[in-house]
Amino acid sequence: MTSRQAKLQEDTYFRVMRILYENPDLTQRELAAKLGVSVGGLNYCLKSLMEKGWVKMLNFANSKNKFGYVYILTPRGIVEKADLTSRFLKRKMEEYDALKMEIDLLKSEIASSEEIKEREA
């Protein structure tokens, strides 16, 4: 079974790659703000993605980033993003199903409590 930390890391990779796929010229600060993480944490993640060969950094003169860098997904990164998307969706569907079951159980408990209160009144 995959550890909770590994799942969180995979979710972070997925979110970073998803945003970069749509907006490769975001600055690290802008990307970190969108993700709700620190710039240092994002930098660590980007370095990891680049080491895996999923993302590459290019110097691009027309970028709004003052240093002129863009982060793009490599062909391998695009394939990996699709795999990450599939696993992310599966996990979220499982979480949804578990949450829905818990909500239904809580509703049932409330209904039972209300029936008891009505009988006692």
C-alpha cells in the first residue's frame, strides 16, 4: 500500500503539472500561490519533476517572468500527467464514496435520534 506521504507527494506533482500544462509561464511565486504552498516547497517539487524528466525549464524571452523562464512538460511528463490524473481521480472517487457513506450514516443517526425524542415527548 502506498503511504499517505507518497500519495500527498503524487497529488502535489499532479497539481503542479496540471497547472504548468495550462500556464507554463507562471512564475514560481504565482504557481506557489495557486497551489497554496511555499515558494521553497514548490522549488523543491519542480526540481524533483525536472530530475524525473517530466518537466523542463526553458529560458524564454517573452515570458512575463522577469528571469524569462518557462516550465513545460516533456513528452514523458505529458504521459506521466495522464497516469497521475487517472490515479488522482480514482483516489478522489474512493474518498467521495467513503464520505457519502459517512454522510448517509450520520443522517440515519440524526433521524433515529429525532424519532426517540418524539417518542419521549
